[in-house]
Amino acid sequence: MTTLWFEAARAAVAVNVLLLGALAFVWVRNYRSHGARHTLGLLVFAAILLAQNLLALYLYTLHPEFHDWVYYSGSIAHQGTMALNVLETAALAFLAWITWQ
């Protein structure tokens, strides 16, 4: 069961990267056509959050020491990281839905 939480956290981070990439693409296009400061703010937000999620994906997937440390820690750590990542996925999915309306 512990590995299921860990894999769910890793999957949520991967989905976050995809959502942020898509949102950034839309916001770059909108900023180029309108030049609105609000759109620039959304773009900077996406860039920073994308960097955080890419780092998390690297740590969860490719960094052997971090991966082992998290993977073999207790289930409360897995549940906590999974909850944070899934909540972020839900927020980004809602933001993507609003953006594409």
C-alpha cells in the first residue's frame, strides 16, 4: 500500500507538469497578443510552479538517494506528499478548465 501512495504522488507531479506546460503555452500566446500584466503574472506563476514540479519529478524518479529515502519512509510521508500533489493537480485542473472556457 505504501508504494501506491508514492506512485500516486509521482503521477500527480507528472500531470502537474503537463497541465502547467499547457497553461504556460496559452498564457504566452495571450500575453503576446494582449500584453496584459495579469497574464504576465499568471505566466510567472506557471514558470515557478513548473520548475518546482520538474524538480519534484526528478527527485521522485531519477535521484536515487531521495527516491530511496522517500520510498522507504513511513506511509504517513507518502500519504502527505500524495495529498499535497493531488490537491495541486485539482487546483491546476480547475485553472486549466477556466482558462479554456
